Amino acid sequence: MGLIRWSPWQELETMNHQLSHMFDDHSDLTPSEAGHWYPAIDIRETDDALLVEAELPGIEKKDVKIEVENGVLSISGERTYHKESKDEDVHRIERSYGRFVRTFNVPVALDTSKVSAKMENGILRIRLPKTEPSQKKAINIQ
């Protein structure tokens, strides 16, 4: 019986593989099996609005839904997988497909009647105007 040399790197590689599966790494799955994914989103604040930008390449605006209700912004949609031809073999798929939902608590009061959204070159831009702050008013005592 021969000796097998122990390698800490092999143990780390095995542990990395197990952690990837535990945290839903779907790199070995087909698009229909992969399920949910999450687009990258930036949120900035100006004096008069919150500005949200989401990376949604390959998604049409008709496949995206935006809702603002009770101080919560919700962006949802779906990127569908389209196989080009039945005669081709797929060797690797790294892009994520399927439904996504992102929700955020909005820390300021918004004027929901003036919310606007625009999608261009795979970037969704949402402008959430703040409500005007109430003016300071002196009250006379009678």
C-alpha cells in the first residue's frame, strides 16, 4: 500500500466546493434550474430625491415591475433564457437567468405621484422625489 501525501490545498478546495453549494452557487446548473438572481443596485440621495440605478442587461422594460408602497421600494422582473438553436451544444453558461426581486426600505417621505423611471442600455434609473418639508410656522397663543 502506497503513501498518499497530504495537501492542505486539497482540503481547502473541497471546503470551497462545499461552501459554494451551501450558498446557492449555481454555476453547474442549467438556466431553468438556477432560479433567483439579484441585479446590482446603487442608491444615492440628493436634496430633493432618492436616485436608484439597477444593472439589468438583457432585460426589456416590459419585464420589469417597480412598486413603492408604505415606505418600501420593490423592483422585480425576469431574465429569460433563449436557446439559439436546437442543433447547438452549450458548453458554459455564466449569466444568471430567472426571476429577481429587490426590496428596500425608503428612509425618507416620498411624493409617490412624481416617481419616474427610465431604462436605457441595460440600466434602470428610478427617481423618487422627496416630499417638501413642512415650513416652520410660528403659532400665536391666544
